[in-house]
Amino acid sequence: MNSFQLKVIACILMAIDHIGVIVYPDSDVYRIIGRLSFPIFAFLLTEGYTHTKNLKKYFVRLFIFAVIPQIPYSIAFGMGILNIFFTLFFGMLAILVDDKIKNPYKKWGIILGIIALSEITKMDYGYYGIIMIFLFNKYKDNWKYLVISLICLNISIYPIWNLQVFSLGALPLIKVYNKKIGFMNKYVKYGFYSFYPVHILVIYLINEYILKK
């Protein structure tokens, strides 16, 4: 399974999750299905980090698409929580720090600071999201350690959000990734980025002005 196919699957799963949040908040089924989306996005982020030709542009792009969706995100889900692109941005910053800074005290001080910031600013997925991104990058060449570390991470969040354990269901999809990009051009690339704010706004508007009438 190539990168394009994984992104399509992750987008579909994410849309199902958000339908559950906005339209069917009392049903866990949509949320359980949607749990598989973030691990795929987290994994693909680390792949993009590893293979991008211009890391600076990648960071700028993530930040721009963190700021833009915040308005529809806040409209749909309420104020006070930063959307998932902020989590992806700071998660990638954490793996950059891990790669570039050699002093272990300075390195882990900054990484722990990023993790703390994710909680203080109430980023979507918070510490869980940052650490998952970090683990995907840290153990990208050791599947056994990756699985064990992700199981431990999900155990840590289980008392807070027990549905999140279903995110482990994304691992078989990630396992069959063939390291190929698949169908991709600049329109497709930005189409994936744009899908996030657009689908949230569409679901919200349908629910508010059609389903509730």
C-alpha cells in the first residue's frame, strides 16, 4: 500500500470520526472507526519528514494549514482546542530536535517542553499525539519496539479516553506500506491539506442547516 492510498484511507476514517463528533455525538461506533486515522497521519508525517527535499517549506506548509483550519475547527468543535495540524507541526518539531540536538539534557528539555506545550495549549490529542509522532520516527526501523511502545502509550491514555486503544487497529495498514508515493502532484498534495478544513465545515453546515431542521 502506497502513501497516496494510506492518505485516502486516513481521510475517509477522519471524516467518519468527525461525522460522529458533530452529527452522532452519542454513538461510539463512528469514534471507534475514526481512531485509526491519526496513527496513519502521524506515520505519514514521519515519512514526509524523512524524505522531503525542503524541510523548511514542509514546516511552513504545516503551520499555514494549522492556522487556516482553526476557524472552521473552532466553529464545529468549539473554542479552546487547537486543531490537529498544530499537533503535527509540533510533533515534527520534536523529531527535528531529536535528530539535530546532541546534548541529551538540552534535547530532552526541549522535547518535554513541546509535550508540555501541547497540553497547556490544548492541542488536539495533546501529549499523546506528540509522543506517537515521536515514536513512529524513533522506531521506524524496528517494528517490534514500535508496536510495544504504541501499546504502552495507549495504556497510558486508556483511563482518560478508553476508545483510543482502537487506534492500534491502524498498525496492520501501516505494516503493508510499500514506501512508494503513488499518485501525487501539487494539486493532489494540496487537496489532501485542504480536505481537513473543508470536510469539517461541510459536515457542520449539513448538520446545522439540513439535519437539524
